Amino acid sequence: MTRSPPSCSTASPTPHAAAAGRIGDLLTDADYLAHAHPDTLLTALRTVRTSQGRQTRAVYRASAGRHRAAPVQDRRFLLAIDAARYRGTGLHRELCRSLVWAPGGPPEDRSARSWK
């Protein structure tokens, strides 16, 4: 019986990109940053060498402890706030494209979030 290799769609591209010296390509993708597994991405971020890569690393690390338990939309929101704090204008713009901004939001949403 021959086994097939694992599907690329289920494997994280982060370690492969880092090993190939191409992590910077992934760091320009705001959707990828919001969806990536935090621990895997944090490990790969150690290898960045460009100024943009270092800025993205700083943005991601700013709230890294919160990314692990946060759903993707909350992770995107946190990253957008941190990108603005670190003056990552392009990254901030990309992260905000799919955010739904509602002043205050429904009361149940505000009380349900516990970002300690």
C-alpha cells in the first residue's frame, strides 16, 4: 500500500517559507497574518531580515499572547491596532479592508471579549 504525502492545503507554509528564506513574501499578506498559527509564525518571524519584515514582526509580537486564543476576526482587529501603533500604514490598510467597524458594537459583543 502506497501512502500519499500530506496535503499542502493542511500544512502550514510558514516553516517552509522560513527555511527557503521567503518568509518576507508571506508577511506582506494581511490575510495570512490573521490566519496563521501564532506559535509557528512567531518562530518563523525570528528569521526576517528586511525593515518591512522587522516592522511586521514588531506588530505581530505586540499582541502575540492574545492571538493564540482569539478568533481570526479579533486577531485581525488586534493586528490592525498594532500596525497603526507601529506606523505600518500599508499593513494597517490591508488589515482594515475586511473589518466591519461599528461604533461600540452590540453590547453582548463588548462584554463577551476578554482580552486580558
